[in-house]
Amino acid sequence: MGDPAGSKRRYLSVAIAQLDCNLDGDRKKRIATNLGKLSSYTELITSLRHADLIVFPEVFIQGPDGAHSHEMAEPIPSGPITQALIKLAKEQRVWLVPGTLFEKGADSKVYNTAIVISPEGEIVARYRKLFPARPPEPSAMGSEFVVFDIPGKGRMGILICADIWQPEVARTLAWMGAEVILKPTFQDDSEGGINNRIPMCITRAIENQAYVVDCNASAPLCNGHSSIVDPEGRIVEQLGTSESYTSAVLDLDKVHQVREHGSFAGGFTLLKFWAYQRAFKHFPPYEKGIENGEVFKGLSKGYPADPSQFRPYGE
């Protein structure tokens, strides 16, 4: 995405809604409560401030209930939750990333899926989480990287929570042209909390010279601290642990400037360095097979398909 001389600057107003997820044992009631809250916050944000795009936490509507994901999963776009979200985005005239949903795929597998809905009510992107957190998350692994364009603004990429622990995911999105990386999240202190999530967001922003928009659920289930990070790793906005929301206006031309001229004091043109440094034109892990690396010798093989395949330490 270029920065033609004399062109109008590209600004994107992004809101993050850090909400407390209801986990009522009655799953129909839970979904109704959480969907109602998401709708209320969408209406509140669009009425009080201009927002082009609103992002909500991962698995917010159905709850982080992997044990019952098959029962709650629905096809996209025909499922009732998806249809309600389409109606909401269209009524409020806003780009909507409503966290993630348990999606029932045509292959009968259940995926942890993020959708992006345009102000016209069109699903413009569907992303299935590539790296579900094992062992607690039983959803199937996705297989595609996803970017989408907001006309007149720029290109967005999307990943979900634990995907950020794999640097290749964000790097691939940047390679595909993403200027903003959106990240619905559901993370508490037991999964590293802010000690790994915020540094990860900053690192991915710096190394890909892109904005990172991270929206977590609030306390008590999660530890909040949702944040928006700029292409040089500066935290533009950050929430505390309680239920709240905030917004920021992102200057997308800054992404082009940083990628072209460098970060910080200049000269750190990291993406161009990645593309043109001959010494690293061929990466051994990809030429020789990642699984053949020295680091994996002595480690058990494979990536378990579901938590039941994990064995306790010491066995």
C-alpha cells in the first residue's frame, strides 16, 4: 500500500471493547447475554465516537467452553449468531470483528473462527485460528492466512490469540501487505498474561512495522490490558483489567513511511532488510525441513490434534 505524493492521508479509527464474558451454565442464556452485551457496546461506541472498526475479544459470545464447542458451533454465514452480527454491523454502519465463533465446518470439524463484517453486512473475511492453544483448546487447526481491505483506508490482517506466539503468522500477513494486524484474544495470567502478551504485540509491531490491535477479555476471567501498538512499538492505547473500551486513530501512511525510511532514528528498514539481505536469502529451516532441526532432537514428535493426546509430564 503506497503513499503517493499529494494523496489524501489514510486514517482509520479503531475501537477495542474489553468485556467480561458471561459463562452461565445454560449455554443458550449465556450466548444471548454475551451477544446482547456486544450489541450494546457496539451501539454505545458508534453513538459516542466515530469508529470505522470495532474489535471484540476471542470466543466472547459463546465463551471459552471447548468441552461443549461441538454443541455450540454453527455454520458461517447461515448460523443464527452470525446472522445477528451481520444485522448489527449493517444497522450501525461499522466494520465489525466480533471476537471469534466456534464454527461448524463443512468437514464436520469445529474451528475457532474470526469473521470480519462490513458496514454493508457482508462477511469480507473468515479466518480459522492456525495455532489453537494446546492442551486447553480442542478446535481444529486452520490452514489459511487472511487479509482484507477497507476501501480508502488500507489492508488489515487477522490472527487470533496464541497465533502471535508463532512469528511466521504475523510476518506472513505483513508479506501479504497487512498494515494493521487485528488480534482477538482470551488470555489470563495462567497463560503468561501481560508478561508475554504485551511484549509479543510490541515485538510483532516492530519486526513487521505494522500496527497491532489486541483485544482481550476483562477480569475476572482474563487479565485485560488490551492495547493498540504502533509500527515502531509504541503503545498508543492500553486498558486496565476491568471492563472498558477505548479507541485510537491510526495513521496508515505512517506504516508506509516507517517501512520505507526506517524505525526510530531511521535506517531500521526491517522489512526491506528481510527481503534483500543476501546472507539470509535461503533459510535453512525451510530448505531442510523445520522438523529436522537440532532443536527437535530429543523432543517428542508431532503437534497433538486435541488435548486428549497430551501425556502428563514424566510419562
